[in-house]
Amino acid sequence: RQHMTSASSVQGRVALQLSQPYWSPSPTITSLQCRPQGLMSPFASRRFDRFGSVIDPKPWLSMWRSRFESLEIQWLRSPAVAHPDIFDAFSLQSFAMTQGREGELLDSGAADSKDVRGLFEVSGGAWRLPSNALFQDFCNELIGRLPHHFHKANVEDIQGSDVNFTIVTSGGSTLTSAAVVLGLGVPGLRVMPAALAQLPGHLTFHTEEVERLAVLLPSQRVLVIGGGLTAIQAAHLAHRRGCQVVLCSRRPLTTRHFDVEVKWFDRRRAFGCHYKFLSLPSEERVRMIKETRGGGSVPHLYMEDLKARVAAGGLEVVCGEVEVVSHDSTIFQARIDVKLRSFDMAISACGHRPQCTSLSLVNGLQTRFPVPLAGACLC
């Protein structure tokens, strides 16, 4: 069994990839992964003349599109070298050039560091940020030239053993595969701050409830809780809608181009970073990930936009703990440090609490094929 962490799943849906090693005599590869990362293994399989299927309850990139559209995200955070074509680091940049869309590659300043400025890919523009529209079109182009069958379904169970797995779908049909690759991202419960627990559901929601982001109204007093990029994006969205916004985090906002250090993107040092990381015990790797993220960080271009919005009025950034003092059917009062404020809506942008076995499919697999867990994630 192989497993790869690469995409999120939601209630009743599993992002799962079923893949076959190139040395297997059977040509069948089955993938249940329809976010951008899900293109990686089918794309790799093409190099080994393998043909496969894709199983997902929604079309390719559906979740990606809905989240980016709901938050009105224009630019990706990752540079143009981060994409699903694992055999050609420059294929996204080449796609932009052949389409005459070089203007959709943004210089964010990520390549200004003296440590990487001399890399030819940096000077060639491969560290610029692609627009969301360009990235989606690039992925669609990859999908179009990858040989695969698409099956619209959920996965209910995986049976069998190595080289002979059977995938049972919600429609009652089955598929076989020689190996199984799980691409589940960080499954687990959405984090809702304890301070919001007493509020009725119509006064608060999580950023993953994308349909509710669409109904923010002008002049609403909105509290956004979180200190990472999603919190900033939610605050920007509410401000663009004409809301009066307070963005609250427990710690001062941290500004970095990427959540990880630049050296992880430097081809001269990246493999060394990977080797050292993978050589550590699982518990130490989990600790490093938590320390690196540190609650999230904000790219410079978003921070500059945030400062401009604060200066223009209608958006305030505060640091402290939130305490809900009272509420009725339409508003609530919250104390942030010593100041009492009134709000019409609270938005949690606090991510998820990792727990891979919260998915019934993974829980069943863990029972039959137990593997070590660290930080509630498969090792």
C-alpha cells in the first residue's frame, strides 16, 4: 500500500488515488483525486505507458474552483514551478508563454533573496506567481492530454491486498487496482474557536462553508478569527463587500512569501532538506511542521493590501483573545482584550484539526492494514 497526502476530503467524499507501480504487469491505474495534486500520479503513470481511471463525485478541480472563487483569490501563493507536471518544472511557464499570457505571472518579490537570486530559473521568471485562471487552464490542459476514464462516485470501501485491491463505490460498482495511494490532505474537523461555541449557527461559520461567504452584506459588522493567509483573504473579501471588519489573531501576523523557508524551493538545497526531514522520527517531523507553520503566515503582497485597507478605514487588525459576552438572534457582543464590540457575523479561518481516522474509509483501512500514526496523520 502506498499513500500520498495531497488533497482534502469532505463529509461523504474521499479524495483517494489508486495507482499501480510501473513494474506491474497490469496496465490499470485508478485515481480518485480531482484536485490539482491528483494529476501528479496519473501524469507520472503516463511515462510508464499506463492507462487509468479517475473516481470522484465531482468533476476535476471542483473543490479548488469553489474555494478560490468564494474568496476571490486572484494569485496563487506558490511559484510557477509548483504544479502537477512532476517531470517538467517549467511546463506551467511554457504554457503561459505559448498562450501569450506572461502577464498572468506576477513578480511578488519572492526571488529577491540573495540566496536564490543567481538561479537561472529565478532570473528566468519561474518563481513568479501564476494567476488562478492561468493555473486552472494549465491543469485543464493536462487533464485533456492524460488518458483516463472518469467515474462520478464516492468510495465506500477498499478490499483485498497488495497487487489485488478492489474499490467499492457508492453506486455499487467495483474497480480493481494493484496498489492504493491515499491523497487525503489533512482530514479532520474544522476548527471553531471555543469563544464562538455558544453562538447560534446563523451568526458564525467556517471559511470552508463557501456558500455563506457569498452572502456577506454591506455594512455588516464582521469578526474574522485567524492569523494565516485564509484569514487575511476572508477579511479582504468582507471589506470589499462593504463590511466593517475586525481581524483578530492570538499573535501578531507573520509575513513570509511561503510557509516554508525559501531553501525548500532551491533545487541546490531542496533534496538535502527532504533527506534530513525524512531521516527524522515521525514525531520530530510533526513537531517541525507545527513549528514551521506557527499558525500560518501572510505573503508580502497580501500584507501590503491589508495595510492599505486598514489605512482606508473599515478594517481593523487586533491581537488578543475573543470572549463572547452576550448575543441575541441578530447580533453578538464580544470582548477582545478589554474592549467590548458588537458584531453581526463571526468567521472562523482557523483551519482543521488533523485526524485521518475521522474518515470511515481510512479508519477501516487502519483497522485492516495498521500503520503508525504521528500527529493524527499516517506515517
